[in-house]
Amino acid sequence: MTTPSVKAQMPKSVMLALVGVGVQAVLNLAAGGLLSAVVNDAADHGRDKGPGCSGS
């Protein structure tokens, strides 16, 4: 058993990985929000089809 006075420390590489995952999560949320706003704006203006699609 470990003694209560010994404090376990997280390795630096694990901490950097957690920070990287956090940054990635924030960037994914921002990109998703931006994409959603662009799609909603296009739908509001009657442009339901993507670029390069014919109107027929």
C-alpha cells in the first residue's frame, strides 16, 4: 500500500496529451458551430444544394 503522504504525479506526456485532446475538442465545437451556421444560412436563402449541383 502507498502511504497517504506520497502524492502520485501525472507524467508530463500524459498531461500534454490531455491538453491536446482538450484543444481538439474546442476546435471541433467551433468548426461544428461554424458549419452549422453556414448550412442554416444557405437553407434560409433557398440554397439547399451544395456547390456544383445543377438546379434541376
